[in-house]
Amino acid sequence: MPTRVLLFSRTTGYRHASIPAAVRAVSELAVTQGWSVTATEDAAELTEALAAGAELVVFLSTSGEVLDPAGREALRAHCEAGGGFAGVHAATTTEYDWPWYGRLVGARFDGHPPIQPAVVEVTDPGHPAVSHLPGRWEWSDEWYNFRDGPGDDVRVLATVDESTYRGGTMGARHPLVWCHELCGGRSFQTALGHGAEHYAHPEFRRHLLGGLAWAARREVAAPVTTRPATT
């Protein structure tokens, strides 16, 4: 049976225009691995898919309060049973009044400066989400600041060098990409991916696939290709 992946992109706060490109890109990447994909913005469908045994749930730039009580219970049960979770870009702007989700996603969004170039520093090159990147990677994105994490018990994979852009508030240690296994299953979070064009970029697509595969406890089985990303 193929790995079952659930893509969830519901928003009740700010909605990123890149969500269709993100859903399309992650769906394409999953197909290269032989995984099956369900994409939804329906909390009831999320609950059903998790109850049916989806191995990985991906929150794609979700925002605001997106889960009903049944959805919260299903997500927590999924993770505590060893299921995988991945958050992409704005997943940290989600479910602010649910402390357990804050632990799962690893940090809470706390604003950002204007989109601009900066240097991403890979701090854990052994992880498949970043192993293909140079130690200092030039990238242009929406550089999120965070509060309430990520803590010292979270594995930080990449940071942003605040000296290379304006508007950072976290100092010398400014995590962007991290993972952990503190909630039962594996949790991966990347703050990158604001723009639709990012989802066509081969290095970013490989970054996503490496993180998703790690969270799902799978090896990457095929090369990553570039696809057009239009909204």
C-alpha cells in the first residue's frame, strides 16, 4: 500500500496566494515517490483521513483556527501514534489557542520584514531536507520572526543570518527549519516558501521532499524535477 499523505491548507486568517502552487508542488513530489495524496481544506475530511490511517499530514500555509474539536483530537492521536506531521511556511500562524499544536509545530510566528534576499545557514547538513544545500545559501523569502520557540530540545536544521538582511529580531540564533520527535511521531517545519515561484525552484522542491520524507519515515526514491508554479 502506498504512503498516504494528507495536504491541509485551510485558512481563517491571512491567506497566501502561493497555496495553490504549494498544493500542486507537494502533490507532484509525492507522486514521484509513489505516495497517494489527498488535498483538502475541510476539517471533517482531515479527521476522516487521519482516522483511516494517513501516514503524513502536511499543513500548507494554514492560518488561524482551522480545526474543530474532532480535528484536534484526530491530529493529536495521529502524532501520538507515530504519524508524521510537516508544516510549510505559515503553519506557525495556526491554532494559537492550542498549546499542544504549538509544541508540535515548534514555534509561533511573530511578524516579518519585507521580502528581501538573505543568507540561509545550514546547521545540520546530515538531514535530507538540507543536505543538498550549500553551507550558506542565498535565497529571497519572507523571513519569519518567532516567539515561544523553537526550544533547545528541537533539532534546528537551518538558520538565517540576520546580518544579511533587515528586520530580524532573534539575534545570532534565528531558526528557519527544524524538526523533532517530541509529540510521538516526527514533526518537520520550514518557514520558507512564501512565493508561488518558490515551489518551482529545484532546490526548494528538494528541500520540501527531504523534509516530508523524513517526517513520513521514508527514503527519497526519485529525483526532484522543476515544474511551473502558477497561481
